[in-house]
Amino acid sequence: MPLRTLSRIALLTGLLVAFVSPVRAEPAEATAPSATQAGTEKSGAESDGPARRGPEVKGFDILASVAYGVATSRSYGIDLEPYSATFGLESGYTWKRGPRLGVYCHYGLGGTRSQTYTPRFGAPVEIENESSVLVAGLSLGFDLPIHMLVLRYTLGLGVSWMKWDFGEAPVLPLGEFPRSSGTNIGFHVSPGLTLLWPIHIFEVGLGFDYVIQTEDAIPPGILSKLLIGVEL
């Protein structure tokens, strides 16, 4: 074969290889993600994970509450309403997996109730009683993220201090309420449920507490709460 022909074949082969090689390399470059893109996609996937689980619950928070409460039973046959409009503060720390330890203090302004009281012995008497209550203690709880909300379960353990006044009513028999006014102190257990909506560093929510009193003279009650606070 003439040398000129071999030279032409070699030149054409070189041009063909030079043309085909970039064409084959381009799809590989287009389909293979760069290190930067891979890192971005990985970080995006990692950031999407917590968003699907819900808001972060770890940290301190302080909440102020406005509530309305009602007594659920009588005390020695007398209607008392020590809760009514109730104002409170609660604070605590929640660990990453949800357990929470906190403190709380609520003061119920109470209200006045009029009734005819029939003692075990003797004639019925008309009484008009006024009462209020202060409850404070420690709370054990758990925070459960649900989408953009936090469901908080709590169990409060603490002390109750109720003040009562029967006005001009005569002294009641049998030592049930031996004076026309006074105070009673006892312990309480308070299971509760709160739904919170975190908004940046703020929180708003609704909650319910059932205050179970161990002192018979202090009636148990149910509180419905509106809360607002901050996360620290």
C-alpha cells in the first residue's frame, strides 16, 4: 500500500477518534454529579429529615397562661369555686428525645357561691362563700413533635393552698369548716395535655389540666388554658 494512502488513513482515524471521544465523554460528565452537587443533595436530604419529624423540642421554655377552671365536686357538701379565672407561669427543660422536667405555679382568683347548706344535724343555713387557690409544684412530662406542632403530656405533683371565707355565716357544726374564714393546705396530682405551636422562638398553645386534690376541703378542678411563651 502506498505511503501516501497510509498517511491519509492514519489522519482520518485520528480525526475520527478526536471527534468521537468528546461525544462519549459528555453524557458521562452530564450524568455524574459533581462533588459539590452531591454534598448539596446530601445536606438537603439531611435537612429534610428533621422537617418530616417535626419541630425541635430540646431546650428551655417559659410559658404564661390564662385559664378558666371549674370545681368538679363539693367539699363537705359545700359548693366552692376556688378556680374560675386562673393565671399562671410554667417553665421547664426538654431533652432531645422528648422527656421534660419543669415547674409551675397557678393562682385561681376564684368566685363567690350562694347556697343553702344543710348540716348533718340542725336547721339549714344560708351561706355565701368566697374562695381562691394557689397551686405550685414540679411537673414530669414528654414532648412529642407532630408535623409543625408539639403535643406535651405532663404530670404535676405539688402543693395547694386554698383561702375561703363564709362571710356572716354561723360556725358550721362537726368541725367541717370550724371558722367563718381560713385556709387549707394539701397536696395535689395534676395530669395535663397541651398542644403547642412553635413560631421561631415563640410558642402558643391550648391545654387542659385536671387538678386532683388530696385534701377533702379543697375541691378538684379542671382548667382549660391558653398559653404563650418563648423558647430559650
